[in-house]
Amino acid sequence: MLGNALQRVIGRFKNPQKVVNLCFIFVFLFSTVLTWREAVVLEGAYVANQRNSLDSVATLLDRQLQHSIDNLLFYRNAMLYALQSPISTDRTRKSLADFDTLRTQPFWQLRLDLSRSLPMSGVSDEFVNKSPLLDRDEHTLHSELSSALELSYIMRLSDSSGKMPQRMFYASRSGFFLTNTPPANDPNIVSLYYRLIARPYFSSQSLQNNPQRSLKWTHTFNGNDTSGQIVTASVPLDFNGRWYGVLALDYPIESLHNFLREAKYDDHEGTVLLYDNELNPIATSARSLPQHELFTAPQLARIANVVTAAKQGEQGELRMDSRFITWAKLNNFDGLLVKVHTLEEGVQGEFGRISIVLSILWMLFTLMLFASWMVIRRLVNNMFSLQQTLTWRANYDTLTRLYNRGAFFEIARKLSQECEQQGLPFSVIQMDLDLFKSINDRFGHSCGDKVLIHAAAMLSDAFRTGDIAGRVGGEEFCIVLPETTLEEATKVAERIRVRINTKELLIKQGNTVRISASFGVSSSFEFSDYDFERLQTYADHRLYKAKQGGRNQVCNHD
């Protein structure tokens, strides 16, 4: 009985090719599942590696910034303590007396101790009176000067060495400043003080702009001069309801560049960039900031949406094109770190090499399985691909990927007949790009092709369910709208016109062009006629009427 059962089972496979195919399918699926599982594990490890790599840079940067911020808050507490409990010494009283003598001079400088303190520089009463942000209150002026002189001792002894050099300063609303990079006692004091109070960090700490009186980050951005960019951390100095001034730390961009370069240890680990809260690039681990935008406007919007909802210290990742983007929102900076890892860098890295080896092993194993029937499979696939290609080329325009004239007319006739049988409206839109020949003449036919592709894309985006379009001439397009009245078709044409006209197209490096189109609209109910060719002719006449009327418009009447 067992022999008969086995014979019946074998008898079902009289064709040996079925046995080979079944064995191949089973082994192929099994090997593919195993390889896929390995790829999933490898992808998880890659994502974790990218996040850990960026996390290490973010942790180092946060640690450096936290140290600087702690110093800044310490300086503010020192001044608040000095304002609350001022110390009066012979040197302090002499310095205040010198101030009373020098305060009318265009510029001046005070110093308690030549070897142990920093000079305090200032401007005249006249300069202070001219600025609405400044205020020299006689009741608190001497106590503030005394406190600043005490702070000069602490700033003189502070350690300015570190991985990220910075400049510490106190800019007072009373017309003086104190910095750990003191200037000479010369007329440049006036211009230097003016630049300090004119920068955004100073006005951002006013009572109106910062009612919480918290630390703020500002980025002085100059796209034409990278060396002129400065990132500033600032805190206001308030005591007894009065805003005295601002304590701040300046980070030169070059120091941030150097920090990111040193923090990134592998050339194949991608590029790390520091962005401010408005997603402007500040610093990079590369040799210089990219000359072109790394992200398009939609991509930046996508990053902004994700980051805005995130809390301080959170991380995440995004996939954009062939790039893997990892981001980390910093704890001690109003911005974020972004790591861009390209496909090329990924292939050259450790995970890329492992992926390549895994792919090669899977391919070799699969090729051995395919060896017995590769020729047949290739022939079948080639025939199928050829059939698809010929079918596609017979029905579609290869440039715009819309229906070509022949296929479009055939489909349009069928749709018009269906609408006629059901008594439904049927409308036709004829569209032509304005002054298209001038674009070819000015920029060449390759740029003209870009314009046609762009127009076709805008056309496709405005489609409704059931609408079809085709390219019926060089720059002419036609749209049929089943179950659509003349008024509804006119609205669709107007929507397409606005979409095309409001988008600028980059056709060459540094050259953009805004295109427009004219439209003619006709409908079956209007003429009691469902013949597609005649409706297209009516729409074509109205198209030329729109062109004669000034172009870039929709015409739906004779």
C-alpha cells in the first residue's frame, strides 16, 4: 500500500520541469527570507550606529555649551551679588571718580588693577542719550560700574582655552562694555560698542522681546562671508526691576567648524551640520559649508515639521532620496545637529561592505539555482518586457508620459460615446504653452523639453478622477473631462493655468523661467454634440481667441 501511494505521488509529477521549479521556488524563497532577515537586522544596526554616532557628537557639543553657559550664568550671579552687596574700596572710589570726569568724553577706559583686571570701556553721555535702548540712570550708575569692575577681576582670571574658543562680554545700557578681549583705548571703542548694541542678541533681551528673562541664542547670519557669522548665547542682567544690560558669549563659526571636524572620526560616516532654529546652516564637519542647498524647500519643511514637535535632546531619522538623515535636537542650543549619510558613503563604510558581501553571497546562491532554467526565464522576461515597452510607446508620449495623439483620441471617442449613451455632459480643454518657441530659441531644446515635462507634471497634479490628458502637438495638450459641464471644466482649466503660472522652473544653473499657458474649453451640452473631434475643434478656436486676447487665460465662449 505504501508503494502504491508513493507511486501515485510521483505520478503527479510526470513533467520533470515541475519538480525543478518547485524545488527552486522552495529553496529560493527560503534563502531570500533568510537574507531579508539578515538585511533587516543589518538595517537596524546601521540606524543604531548612525544615531549613536550623532549622539556622541551631540553629547560632546552639549557638554561644551553647558560649560560655557554655566560660566555665563556664574558671571551674571556674580554681578547680581555685587549689585546687591557692593564693595567700596579706594580703587573703586577712584575709578568712579575717574568715570565722573571722563563720562562726557567720546570714549574712555577704566581699570582697577593693571595686572589683575580687565579694562572697562565706554562712550559719552551724548552717545547714550541718542539711543532709545540705552539709559544712564544716575541712581544705579555707580553701583553698576562698581559691579562691572568687580566682574573684571573674575573675567581676567577665567580660562579662555578650550575646544571652542569664545568671547565673553558684558554690554551695559549705561554706555559701557567689558570683554575678555579688551580693545585699546582709542576711537574704535565707539564703533565697537555700537556694534555690540546693534546686534540682534542685545535687542532680543529687552523686556518686550524676552519677558521670561531666559537665555537666548542668536545667529548673526551673513551668507556672503562665512567668517563674519557669529553664534551668541546671551542672558539679561536685571536687578530691582531694572534691565541693566546683557551678558553674552560669542562663538566664532570657525571654532564650531573645528569642533565638528574633530568630533567626526571617520570620513565615511557622513557629514554633520549644525543648524539654527530657522534651519540655516551654521557649521559643518566638512571643509566648508555646501555652496548649494542640501535640501529642497519641501524637504526642509519635512525636517521642520518633525523637529518642531520634538523635545530637547530627542533624536530621529529620515530617508530622503538616496540619503539617510539623522537629527538630534540639542539640550543647550536653540538648534539641531543633522547628519547626512549618502549612499556612496554608506557603500564605502563598514555596513556597506557587509551589505555588499551579503548581497554577493545571496546572488551566487541564487545564480546556482537559476542555472537550470535561466535561458527560458530570460527569454520569457525579454518577451514580456518588449511587449510592455511596445505597448507603452504605442500609447504614451515618451517625453511627457501622457497619452500620445493616437491613443488619446481613441480613448476620448470611447468616453464621449459613453457620456452620450448615459446623457451626461462631456467637456474638452485644449491647452497651449505661451511663447514656447522663444524658450527653445533662448535656452535650447533640452531646456524646452524640461518646460514640457514641467507643464505635464502640473497638468497631471490637477487631474480629477476620470480625467485624461494627452499631448496632441509640439506644445499642445488636450484634456477630456467626462461627466463635466462647461462651467466645471472652466474651473479645472483655470486651476491648471494658475498652477503652471505660479511655479518657477530652474532650467539652467542660475536661470529660472516662469511659463504660462492659454486654454480653450468646449462642452457637449453647449453644442448638443458629442463628437470629440468637433468639440476639440471648438476648444481649439477658443484657445486661439485666448491667445489673441493676451495669452495666459481661459476662454469658454466664441
